[in-house]
Amino acid sequence: MRLLLPILLASSTAALAQIGPSYERPDTAVPPKFKGVTWRAATPSAHLSKGQWWTVFRDSRLNSLMAMATANNQQVKGAIARFDQARAAARMSRGDFYPSLSLPLTAETQRTSENMPSPFPLNGLHYLGPAFNAPLDFSWEIDLWGKLRRAAEGTRADAAAAADAMHNVLLGIQADVATNYFRLRTLDNEMRIVRSAVGLRGEALKIASARVQAGAGSDLEQAQAETEIASAEAEISALQAQRDQLENVLAILLGTSASNFRVPVSEGGIPGPPSVPAGVPSDLLERRPDISQAERVLHAATARIGVAKALFFPSVKMLGRGGFQSGDIDVLFEPSSLMWSLGPSINVPLFSGNKNRWNLTKAKAAHDEALANYRQAFIAALADVETSLSSIRNLGAQAATQGRARDSAEKAAQLARTRFEAGTSPYLDYIDANRTTLTMQRASAQIAGQRLVATVSLIKALGGGWDQRLPNEVPVTTPDPAARNLDQDKPGIFGRVKGWFTRN
């Protein structure tokens, strides 16, 4: 008992040993800048979005789709549930630092041994009858080597990794919504172009028919005009089929039924992509949630090496038991029925079939795996940014040249139409010029959509937002009625009894 107070005082201080390596972020070879980038900003511009990155596109319909996806997407809800599990596990691990108390009430019939240890000869005496126990059990493990602290450190890192995984899922869903939305708008623009071409070809058909009736044209020209109209109308049907598929994909991302989901057709053209600050490569360490998640997993694996090492050392627990014990329930709570015991329990590991050694080897291997995954995540992130920047740069140059090709094709088509109407050029020249114009216009529309998609890819590669000082918040989702709160039991004796122990 004289040693009890010093042990308790020592266990309450931070001076106890802590086995195992402390986590430090590993060094990573970071290039000074992204290649081929002439514009970059280490700090964000004031006008850019700080959290809802999609608002830089200035599209109200996209904003509403993002709100629906955040509130209803089932993958996001699953990621939030996994984060709640990890956060609860981290809070559970903190309970290991505190003593545990329990009240194991028993009422049993027993027979004692005639040869049990006794200060006086039993001479065949034994007890056969009821035994009533009302003790209070006390247990407290003293964290001499930091095993509990390392375990708690690991669960906290797991919770942080789950939070990063949640935001990574959310960022992926948001990027998919934006990507498919811009692809859908590209199809709307293409269908608008093709419908306009159908109208122009309809006018050409009228001219060809009039020329046939006047005897100045041939039936071949009229048949060719009808073929061009049917071909363009078939293109519209093919584009509409692709649009329906994208609409169904968006419905899944938004967590709604595809049968009831519609995105109104956009009548306007496709705007140019906004400027996005690429920053510097080192920013990815704070921006990308997948890199942060990999680092948190590495932190947890490092902490678990300390847990595995602590198993080689003795563990000390303070055990106590006190209460009442009697063979007669009528005198169970009288002072004469009082019993108690108190003292330390020391467990010295001597032999375990090398389980502790292999457990440490396993923990170190898990750390090495997490380290490799962290480095791989950072390498992949750099490649994602480089790919997106290259796409934006090359698509910008392609859009400029494609624009010139479109303008010249439209000019040639106008000249061919004028010459055809004047009867100085065959209808075949007009058909070729019209086809080329339609191809150039659709190609320009596709490149404009690809530039928006490439911008979304760059934003995703950069981790979404630009202001990393903002806290990572759990997105607000629509509650699922089927996700019942199991704590809401029906009123009754069992519900009231359960309420007595809700704080344990």
C-alpha cells in the first residue's frame, strides 16, 4: 500500500516513457514549379471562390446541381458514416486512460472445497448453499510505456484520415457532376448547331425543288438535299441518346431517380473557361485530401509501431475489489459482510511463441506500405496537375486554330450557297462546304466543352478550394428515414434501465 501513492502520482504526469517513433512528415522531392506554366500564383486572388469552387463558372444551374449532390449522394453519406465510425473509435480510445468500475452482482449456489487453504484445520468441513456477492470492481492500467497513448494517437490519425477520405469522395462527386454537366451542355450546343444546319439544308431543299420544277435542276440535286437533311436529323437523335445517358449519370450522382430527373436544354453557347491559380507543387501537400489521407494513415501506422513495441514490456494494472459477501441475503449489507482487496497486477511477458516479435514486424511493414502509398499519392497528384495544365494549354491553342478554321469554313459555305443559288456552282460544292462547316462548328463546340472539363480536372487535381485556412466541415446531407436512431427506444422499463447506463 505504501507504493500505491507514488505509482498513482507517476501515472498522472507526462514524464512516463513513450515507446516507439514519433511521427514526422517524410521528406518529399518537390519540383520548384509545374512545367510549361507561365502563370501561377502562390496566394489566391480575391475574387475566386474559397470553398464552393464551382461558382467560378458562374452557372446557377450548376450551383443547384452541386447542392443536390452534396445533400443526396449516397457515396457521400457512406463516407460521412465511415468518418463517424472513426471519430467514435478515437473517442473510445480515450476511455482507456481512465479507471473502469463495474458492479458484478451475483447470486449463486456453491460448494467450497474441503481442502481449501485455511488458517485452521477444516477437518472435512465445507460450505454448501447460497452465496450472494455485491462487490465493486476497479481496474486501471498505468500507461508506463505509452502503449495507450500511442493507440489513442493512432485512432486520432485514423479519424483524421477518414475525414480526408470523406472530403476526397465529396470532391470526386462534385467534379463528376461538373464534368458531366459540361458534357451535357456541349451536347446541347452541338444539337443547336445541327438543328441550325437542318434548317439551312431545308432551305437548300426548297431551292433544289424549285430548280427541278423550273427545269433548271435535276432530281439528283433534290435527292442529295433530302439525304443531307435526313443525315443531320439522324445526328440529332444520336446526340440526344448521349444526352439522355449523361442525364441519367447526373441523376445517380445527385441521388435521385433517373425517371423523374430532367436538366433543361441550354439554349446559349459554351462560355470560356475561368482562370484557375495553379499555385506551386508544394501546395498540394495541403490542398489534396487524398494526399492528406495518405499522410494520416502513415501517422497512424507510425503510432502503432509504438503499441507493438510496448507489448515487450511489463504492464501494470491497479486492481481493486470491495463490497459485501454473504451466504444469507438478510445480512448481506451488514458491516460484518464487508470484504475488499486492493493492489497492483504486474504482467511480465516471458514467452508468447514470438507473437510479439512478429506483431512488431507486421506493424513496421504496415508503416512501410503507408509510406509508399503516401509517396505514390504525391507523385500521382503532381502528374494529375501536369496533365490538366497541359490539356488546358493545348486545348486553348487548339481552340484558337479551330476558331479560324470554323470562320473560314462558314465563309466558304456562304460563298458556295450564293453561287449555288445563282446557278454558277453545282449543288455538290454546296454540300461539301456545308458538311465542312458543320464539322468545324461541332469541333469548336466540343473543344469549348473539353476546355471546361479540363478546368474541372485541374481544380480537382489541386484539391478543390484555394483557401486552406478554412476548416474541413462535414457536408450537410438529407437524412435517410431508413437510417433509424437506435437510441430512440419505446418507453418502458427496458428503456428506462438503459438510460441509467448511457454515460458508461
